[in-house]
Amino acid sequence: MLIEQILGAALTLLFLADIFLTVLYARAGTGLLAPLWNRMVWAVLRGVAKRAGRRRGTILSMAGPLIVVSLIGFWALGLTLGAALVIQPELGTAIRPSSGETPRDFVTALLVAGNSLSIVGGGNYAPHSTGTRLLFLMNSLIGASVLSLVLSYLVQVYSGLRERNALALTTDLMTGGTGDAAVMLARLMPGGKMDDATSELANLARSIAATKEAHHFYPLLYYFRFEEPRYAVSRFSFVLLDLITLIDTALDPHRYGSLRASAAVRSVAMGADMLIETLDANFPTVKGSPEDVAETWRLRQSFLAAVQTLRSAGIVVDADTIDGYLAERHRWEPRIRRVAPTLGYAMAEVDRRSVEARHRPEP
């Protein structure tokens, strides 16, 4: 066996291992080539988007579908190159056309390899030895298997995307389209009653768990970006984490202690936290900027605005827990600040309540 054929076999095994880890093993951060390829395509699109002006969001919204198409092409090219390296030395001897002379250039080897990966026999070229017959048979099995696996993978990716969008839209609708967790909490507890809050939060907890696992099994989901901020993972994760933080700190502990300790509330908190942690740990998120005194002041104003919203809804609050609220925000918000800009979202699009605080004069 020639060195060229050894390299071809190694290249084929490398791409098959990458497909196995990406499609079948399906864990964030485990791919060999796919994660690097996805990041490269994303970096190119971000570079183009920076020069696109108003169409920046539109270009970035194409990233997910383009990465899917390019990744499939990348895998197909890699397998074809590997097979071509194995096939080229056999051209003219063990692999010949039905008539005429046999070209022995690499382009012909690519043609034969591509055909053998899709149909047994390699088109007009046929194997004439036991080894090449087995090679063509193996190539056809690899081609058929990879095709079915990739199609199944795409179905799962888009199914996960639909579930994520449904969660994002549900969260946004529960805030009345404001993106304000205080408004969401006021709607969950009309008149200060928490009868429906637990069941609604339990439904959200199930959706969050499904979305978190979808990003863990299908990391490609991360690159699907929509122009509307309401669909951003950073946006609905922020709203849900802010919601739980308000429940833990702003609500009166004596009257609403059972809600704060409920499994639904704790599940939403842990699920949203784990989702953002997964994205922050496995994708090229940006370095967040340190918070300054003005930012801390805006967070305090944000808490006071939330308290006012809750009081207006008839909810008994404890406004003396502002330090606890700030401590919780400082714990989970830095990850949001790293994830959001990576997909082109400003914190003003994620943290809607603090936008109003920015326009209030500092004391």
C-alpha cells in the first residue's frame, strides 16, 4: 500500500470520527473538525456583517443555515478526498472504465471516489480486483450511512430550534412583549395570588430543560440567530434568571415562601443557569467588560423599578433586599454579557428594564 493510500484511509477515518462524534455521540465540544469549521464560517460571516451596515442582522441570521450547508459539503469533500487518495494509484490497473484508456489524474480519482460513495460501481469505472471491489462496496455503505445520519441530524436540529423559539416566544409573551421579568412576575401573580405561578413555571422548566439538552446534543443550534431579539437565548435566559432573582429577593418571604422554595422555581433557575453556562463554556463568547459604579447604580434603579411594578400589581414586596438582588445579578449576569454580544445582540436588547434606568438622572 502506497503512502498516498495510507493518507487517504487516515483522512477518511478522521472525517468518519468527526461525523460520529458530531451526529451520534452528540455532545457539545466533542467534535474534531466540525466545531472548528463552524467557528471559521461564523467568523467569516461576522466579518462580512460588520461591513454591511443596516443589513448586519440579516446576514448574521443566515449563519445557521449556511453553516449547516457548508458543514455537509465539508464532510462530503473530506470523504471524497480520502477515497480519491486510495483510488488514484489503482486507476488503469485494478480500476478501469468499460472502454478506452484510463486517465490517471487526481480529478478522475475524485470523480470515481464521488461516484463510489453514492452508487456501487463508480459510474463508468469498475473495480477489477477483490480489494477494489471491497473498496467500492465500503464506499457505497459509507455514503448511504452518512447521508441517512446527516438527514436525521438536520431533522433533530430544526426540531430543537423550533422548541427553542417556542420557549423564547412564550417567555416574551408572558412579559407582554416588554422583555421585563417584573411584568412577567406581575402577570403570573395577579393581585398577589400565586395559584397559577407554580404550574406556569413548571411548564417553563420543562421547556428550558429540553432547550438546554438540545444545545448540548446539537451545538450547531448556537449559530442560529434571528433578527428579533426576543428569540435570542441570552434574552429569554436573562428574563428567566431575573424573574427567579426577583422571586428570591423582592417578594415578601413570609407570604410567598412556599413559591420561593417550590421545585418549579428552583428548576427554572437551574435550567436557565445551565443553558447559559453550556453556551459560555463551549462556544467562542466574547470577554465581558467589567462593571463600573454607574452600572451598579443602574442595577439598583432596575430593582426599584421592578419593585414598583410588583406593588402596582398588588404583590407584597420586600424592598430592603436590594443588596441580595445585586449579588445574584453579579453572579449570573457576566455570562449573559459574554454570550449576547457573540451573536450580535447588545445588552440594551437583552436587559429591557435597565434601558429605562439609563435615562434616569443619577443622584
